[in-house]
Amino acid sequence: MAAGVRGDPSVRAPAPEILAAIQAASLAAAQGRPAVAADQLAVLAAAEGAGDDPVVREALGQGLYHAGRFAEAVALTDRPDARDIGTLACHAASLVALGDLERAEAVFDALVEAYPLDGAAWYNRATLRRWTAWTHHVDALRRVVGQLPAEHEIPVRFALAKELEDMGRHAESFAELARGAALRRARLSYRVEMDVEAMAEIAEAFHGDRLKAAPAARIDQPGPIFVLGLPRSGTTLVDRVLSSHSQVDSLGETADLALALMETTPRAPDRAAFIRAAAGADPARLGARLRDRLAGYGRGRPFLIDKTPLNYLYIGLIALALPEARIIHVRRDPMDVGYALFKTLFQTGCPYTYDLADIGRYMGAQRRLVDHWRRGLPDRIIEVDYAALVDDLEAEARRLVSACGLAWEPACLDFHLNRAPSSTASAAQVRRPLYRDSIGLWRRYEDELAPLAETLRGEGVL
């Protein structure tokens, strides 16, 4: 979920032997053996009495959640006597990942009742479904928001914005959203110029001659599928459509590409030097490390999706290192995706999303980088437009499946029936049939979003 799983900071540390076992599992995951790590945690959780101690329960529950073993996390934390914040939060988040939204809402209700000053619980509940004049929590949210420190006020402001928008109270919604985003932005030491400069440095390092060395695509054999693009652009929808195919499994959002790059690239004194080193590194070594990491998940299907939006930074590396990889770039109307970014409270990352001008400048830099990849790798990138996919799901899904070298399967149209877990910011939305609600939604806030539109025009995106 967007606001994540977190525990009670007042809870004491787990018993040393459990902590050591959890750390060993974390090390296995970091070394590219996530299946081993998940199995180790599952064994610990299945031991008699593992769920009795709230400290151990919380530590194991969070470990299982982050390892993608959501069913085991639910089983461990499903205790009627548990009232600690860590257990309730982990239980609810794991239920959401499994698509059991009704039970998750009930747990969030209990969490809010027990810990009314915990802002993340209010926000996570708000993201579960559309609220109406008969089901909303706006009055309760407004009563509690003034009692909170900024850390918890921020998610409550975002929750207010979500529920007010669902009810069509758009002016009130944006006012709350702007307050929450300003509070979040004030707590960040972030300069968008750093990301803009980094993307320009990547394009310079991966110049045309370097990209010409990329081998031809090999879609005649199984390989990883990278679904990438700006967050909130539709990457999760594409992931669910493809992973509904019998030959495709999704790993969700991973750090494997970034970690493999760090493992195979010499240390450098600064960012620019590291980018140059990555561009000049041996792509065969990177490809071998990536394949090892993918094998470490222990999945049985031949095609594995890595749905990490930020991987658009590494398109050149993917093309150089993995000729069998499919690279799918998802794009969306700039104003729609810009507004969607602004109204999402991310657990980590995406610091540019809390200021409209920052969003516009970041999107301009991202557009320039992707255009650079298109020019240098004209036959490697499969483009998907979110609105086109929504308007004609079957035609676009058939094109996408074919471009990946797969035979068509009708199950790809029933992506909302896909029972695979999802722990992204879109975890609740992917359980719904296809909907058009978000297309053109930004027009409800045309005046408020004027700074975004002005910046995008200056960046040449609009």
C-alpha cells in the first residue's frame, strides 16, 4: 500500500535469536535469493508460538509482507487478541495485497478506533474504495486532523482529499490535497534539479554509438518483461493484463536491476562518474547477474515481469545486457498523470510529486530521456498508451501480447479476476473491472493545476 506497513516505535526489539534469523533472511534477499529468504521467514512464522509474542509477530509479519508472502503474513497476524499497531497494520496491508478488501477495511476500522492519531491508517483505509455521502469519514477526519503532528497530519490530509473527491466535492478536495502536499514537501530536502541533471547525464553517457552496440531483440525465446514509465501512468494495469497470461508471472516492483548494476559496476566518486562507469561496463556481466537474480525468485513460468516504474532510467542497460528482455513503456496524458502523481502519498521515493512545478520539470526530463532511448533503440521499446488501452482493451491487449512474442489468451481481458497479489499504490484499483473515471479527471481542477500546465508547456510536454 502507498503508506506502507509500519510498526509501533515504542515496541522493544525482538528476541536476539529471532532478530538474527530475520536478518539472515534479509541478507539472502539482498544477495538475490528472495525465494530462500521468504522460505526462511515462513518456517519461522509456522513455528509453534511464533505469533504469541507481539514483538516477534510484528517483526515476522513485516518480513513476510516485504517478502511477498502475504498469505503467511495474514495467518500469522490473524489474532483476535492482537491490538498492537504493528500487527493490525501488517494484517490489513497483507489483506489488501491479496485483494480481500472488505476484511482489510474492517481491520483498518479497528486500527483507527484503537489508534485514532495514526494518520497512515486513515489514509490506507481511504484508498480502499470509492466513498459516498453515506459511507465517508470526512467529519471524523476533520475532527482528528487538528490534533496531529505533521507526520500524521499529512496522510490525514491526503485521506480527506481522496474521500472528498469521491463525493464530487472537488474544491474542498484540492484544498486538503494542497495542504498535505505542502507539509510533505517542507519535510524533504529535495531539489528537482538533481534528478533533471541526472537524466541528462544518463542520456549523454549512453550516446548513440553506445546504443548501437545493443544486440537485436530476441523475442523468440522467454525472457524478462520490464514494464516501466512514470508512476501512476498505468504500469500496474499493463502488469495485470500480461500476468493474467498462463506463461507470465509478475514479480511486482523490485530493486533487482539497480542492485545488479551496483554489484557489477566499479565504485565511483560521484553520480556522474558512476553513470559513465555503468555505460562503459560489460553488459554481459550485468545480464548474467540479472538472470541469476530472476532465477532466485524460484518462479515456474518462463516470462517474469519486473514492474518498477523507475526502470526507465536503465532502458539502455536493459537493451545492452538482455537481448531477450521485453521493454514496455507506458505513457499517459501529461496532465492526468501529473495530477495523479500529486494526489498520491508515496511511502518512499518520488519526492518531486509534492510540488506542481517540480512535477512538471521532472516530467520534462523524463520525456527527454525516453525520447533519447526511442531514437537510439527504435526497435526495442514497446509503447502503450493508457487511454488507448482503456478505450479498446482487447485490441491493445492483443497487440501487447503479440509484441511480447506470446500467443493470445482471453484471460488477459479479465485482469481484474487475476488473484495474484499486488502491493502497489494501485492495489485496490486493480481488483475493479476496467474504468474510465481517471481519464480527464484533471479538468476538474484546471485552475488549481495551472502551475503544472505552465511548467509542462515550458518543458515542451504540452
